[in-house]
Amino acid sequence: MAHKLCYHLTPVQLGHGDVVEIMEDVADKANDTVKTTIRVLADGIVTVEEAHKLGHELTKLRRVAEHAMKIVRGLEKAGASK
């Protein structure tokens, strides 16, 4: 139902396995995702299919970035550098 209403569902908590499994895929597609996002923002031309795919890829990118930021912030607070 959410998909039909153009919503993307994102889990509230991510396990380490979830992030690890998508990290390589996100890294491989990140450049194309950012380029497509910039194009869409610049000209506003995007198909429904492109918007759906872009939304999915941006959601994965955001999940990975948020997880990485939690780790970095934890290291900053702990004063650790690994």
C-alpha cells in the first residue's frame, strides 16, 4: 500500500548486517545517484519510474550515511581514533 501511495518505508532500527549488505551496492551507485539527483533538481524533468528508482537509491544512501555518522559521533565522544 505504501508503495502505491509513493511512500518509501525505512526501518526504525538497522542491524549491522543490514548496513553491511547494502554498503557495497550503495557505494557502487552513489555517483550515479548524486548525478541524477542534481539533474532532476536542475531541470525538474523526471519520469515516475526514475523518481521511484531515485527515491529508493537515496533512501539506501541516507541509511548508510546515518549509520556511519552514529559511529563517527560515538568515536568523537569517546575520544577514540581507530
